[in-house]
Amino acid sequence: MKVIKACLVFSILFLLFTVKASAAGLDEIHYIGNQLHLTSTKVDESSVGNQVPRAPMAPLTISIDGNTLYLYEQFTEMSLELSDESGVVFTDYIAGGAYNTSLPSDLKGSYELLMNDGEYIYTCTLVIE
């Protein structure tokens, strides 16, 4: 009987731990490097309101460590563009579901990052040291 009670208690504790672990939200992500705060704009504002949204848009979450950008949310393929005062200095294509992408090692300084997935444009200031 004691063995059954011990197994039952262990099973309940295991289930509670599993539920807690699977309920981790964006605030509990352990970012690599520095988290970047993106702003988003809908590409085609005329389509706003034409479709019934099924769920709120999940924000794209990224961070940078050295010359590597880390992406933490599921997304479709998108274009990436870095520009400075002289214009566009780097462009790239990121495949859907990619976890990271590398920027050229010779890029140093402050840039405007623009990522476009066809539906939203995400922007932020990016400082590469």
C-alpha cells in the first residue's frame, strides 16, 4: 500500500512539473546575447479588417551575439536587410523555421535592421560590436 501511495505522489509531482515546464512563455526564453526589440508594421494596411484573425500575432523575437542573429519564433521565410547612412550594406534570405543566421564578420557599428516576411515588416536599430 505504501508503494502505491509513493508511486501516486511521484506521478502527481511529475505531472505538475511537466505542466509547469510546458507553460513557459516568452518571458522565460533564455536569450543568447542581447535581445533586440522589434517594431512591426503590416505590409498591406488595406487588408486590415478583411480577414477574421484567428489569434493575435505572436511577436518575432530575436537576439544578437557577435555577428549571429538568433530567431526564437516560428516564421515563414523572410528577407533581411541592413542599412546605414550610406544605404543598404547587406541583404540576405532567411529560410522559414531557421534558428539563426550569420552576418558578415566585417560589419561593425550601428545599422537599421529590416526583416520582411511579406505580411509584416520588422525593424530595429542593430549595434554590432
